[in-house]
Amino acid sequence: MGLRGKGAKPRFQVVEHPAQGSLFAGEETFSPLRASLPWEAPGLSRVERVIAFLEDLPITQGSLAGSKLQIRDWQRDFLEAVYAENADGRRPVRTAVLSMARKNGKTQLVAGLALCHLMGPEAEPRGEVYAAANDKAQSGKTFAEMVAILEEHPELEARANVVRFSKRIEVMSGQDRGSVFAALSADASTKQGLSPSFTVNDELGTAPKRDLYEALDTAMGARDNPLLVVISTQAASDHAVMSELIDYGQKVAAGEVSDPSFHLTFYGAGPLDGPWAEETWRKANPALGDFRSLEDVARQAAQAQRMPAAEQGFRNLILNQRVDAHVRFLAKAEWDRNAAPVDFAALAGRKAWGGLDLSQSRDLTAFVLVFPRDDGRLDVLPRFFLPEQGIAERAEADRVPYDLWARQGVLTLIPGAVIDPSAVAEAVAEACATYDVQRIAYDRWRIEDLKRELLRQGAEPPLEPFGQGFRDMAPAVDKLERLVAEAQLCHGANPVLTFCASNAVVEMDPAGNRKLAKNKSSGRIDGLVALAMALAAVEREAEDVMPAFLAELIG
């Protein structure tokens, strides 16, 4: 393996012994190198070559250190799915996701696959191989494991030059000469100019932002048959990029989406599985009882049972469940049961009630309409607004893809640094012209600015003030909770509204009344506040109609 400085050359030279015709390593070491390697055997399929390469690599740490890697059946299943070939010999999979709990042999597999694409059977001339992670320390772990493997594998070491300072490995000989490996982190100064042939993204579930993943994903277009592998536990939030990949992969696996370029292998406990049962642990830990200690998992489970604060971490890291760090007002499973699609075109002319939650000049403004159905359910039509200027910084701060939502059409970006009330007024006026809007309950915050714009546009929507204290919000919160529990809402899985629902928490007064608490929520909840007000507006309409109906009967 090479020197570590500028202009380093390979320390070992591969030479042919004139008498024996066998290969030897030059310089001070003269251990014979193998003339042929296991993955070069004739007749192997693509995945067999990959597995042969991995099983020729040494294990460098832990109880199995000093032995060769042995691919387990569950690892083989993943590799066979990823490296399967078409009839033309091409690998259709371009994005592969493997999600499982911690301590299931991820580091060894990550390092082995990176070496396989750098200087093994999957290598290509002048390839670029990257290990991406959230920070420098984490990205350095893959590099350190690869170096440790090279130091115990003479045939690979003889062709590699390691530059430790920059965490870089260069291939100095062979058909893949000129290929390079580099460790990248999200805090790297630049990710531009890359052309990855293979990328492994380590622990994407804990990534604070998505720019590194997106930069590497979009950079693969210059390669003929690139591959991006993500190996990670689940993220806590539904809106993290790791969660989006798992949700998409599950749709592909279920046949809801046809995408042969995407593969997901998922090991995790289900939402109804008992967290303290060994059979549940095995769902998320395929190596349990093998090189993943059953005793260690049992110890952590016992601690999590005794310390409620530790349960969330146990569920996320050991059971690979998507678990928020705070207690949600609405359970995710219940909210998801209300994700029935909405035929927005068919809403025209129907009776609607609305809720309007105006924001500070730079925050999220929400306007939500609900449309009662004949079967008792309600269709939900939300509109959201943010200022366009600084949207990337706001997306990073809130850890949600505002820019992506804008491109998808579920978020309106208003030009400038602040929300122009005329744009919101125009949306309200347009809604009243399209639908039979009965009432729009509004928070009094900044309403006068909106009213002025509505007057200027000649619009007179049926606005009605709605207090944000316990008296007004308590019945609205109760109705929202009941409708969600009974799956009576149809919100179409709107991602911005779902984001608001996932952040919401409530506070309670001494009498037991509840209200949505923006100051205690983990993120923006404006959409859920607007939805609660819209539902309360429907309720108020019924209360107003009933006395009139009774008066008519009495008269």
C-alpha cells in the first residue's frame, strides 16, 4: 500500500518470479500473491462474483477478527436483488436501500461493497467511489475499515495507494487503474463536479439535511450503470429523505409503483408488534444470535422498560421503527388511515367551510377548506404559502423539503422575503368563486391586512373570527381528534398538512380543555390549526341552523 503524501507511489510492486512464474510482492516483503482470485473464476454470475469478492475479505475487528467474511442468507438475498442482471447483462437497479437496526454488520458490508466497486469485479475504468455520511467522523469510519481490510489483503493492497490525510484511496494498476475512492460528509465544502460510479450512503436516517444525498443522486447521470446504496436505520420523521425512500420502496415492493431501478430490503418491527418480545427483535435484527448479541438487545430492552425516556431510542435504533422523540397529538397510524385520495376537480360548486391561519411575515400561512360528503366523511383541500426568498435556508432549518413541495404544487412560494397578503387574498377570493364557501374561520392575527387586500380586489368572503384560546379551540381539537380516529377525513396524504400533523402537541387547562400549542410543538402546525378551525366552522353552521329550524317548527 502506498505512501501517504503528495506524489505517493505504490510501496509494493507485483513481479513475476523468473523460475516459478508465480507472482510475488517486491520491496521488503516477498509473500507470494495469488495468480488468480476467487471472483475471477470462470462461469460465475454477476452476483456470484460480488459474493466471492466479499467472502475473500478479512474481518478486521470484533469476535470474528482474523477470519474471512461469510455472507449470510439475508445478506445474500439483498445482494441477489441488487446485482441481478437483465438479458443484456446490465444491472437494472440504480438505487438500493437496506434498512435494519444498528450493529448488524453494516460497516463491514459498506466497506466491502465500496472496495468491490473500486477494485473488485464491479470496478470500471476511472471509476469514482464515494462513502457519504453525515459528518467527517462518520465518513471516516468506512475509510478506516477499507484501509484495515486492504492491510490484510495482499493482492488488493499491492494495487492501492492510500492518502490518509484526505481519506482517499487510488487504484494504481490493473484494468481499473485511475479509479478513486473518497469519503464525503454533509459538511464538505463542495459536492459539485462529482461523477460517481458507486456511492454508499451510511446512516442517512440521521442526516440533518438532504443536499449531500441529492447531489450524489443527481450526479450519477454521467455513468453508464451507476449504483447508489443506502444502508441505514429509519429516520424519526416522516419527512426525512430516508423515510421517503422507505415509503417509496414499500410501494414498489407492493406493486403500487413499477420501478425496476429501485430496490428496498427492510428489516423492522411493525407498529403493532410488542417491543419487548424476542420475535419482534428478530424482525429488525437479522444478525441477532449470530454476530448481533441477543444478550445485549435483551439488556437494552430491560432498561427501556424501566426508563420510559429510553423507549423511543430503543424503538428507533434496535427495532428500526419510525418513532418521533416527542409524544404526538395524533398517532401516525391513525392519521395515515385518513389519506384517502381527493378528486379536487369534483369539488367545484360544492359547499365548503374554511379555516385561515395567517402567519408572521416569514412563516407558513395555511388556508384549509373542508367539503362534507354524503357518507359523513369530509374532503380536505389545503393551501400553504411561504416567501420564496430564503426557502433553501428555511427548508434546512425545518428539515423538510419546502423547495420540493413547491415543485410538486402543494406549497405556493410568494416572490420576495415576506408573505404578500395580496397573494393570500387572491387565493381566498378564487376559492370563494370556485366553491360554495359558507364560512371561513380565521385567527385575528394580521387579519386587517388581508381584509384590506380583499376589499381592494372586490371580494367579500364570509369571514368569521375564531379565538385561539381554550374556549374556542377545545371543541375544535376534540372534533379533529374524533374524526381522525374514526377515519372520517380524506386529506389525500398532503405532505405539508401531514408535516403539520406530525408536529402537533396540545396543552390542557385545569378544566381539561385542550388547544393546539404552537409554542410547545416541535415544528410548524399552522395547517392543522387551520383544519381544526374549518371543522369548527362546520359545527357552528349546524348549531346556527338548528335553532332556526326549531323556531320555524314552533311558529
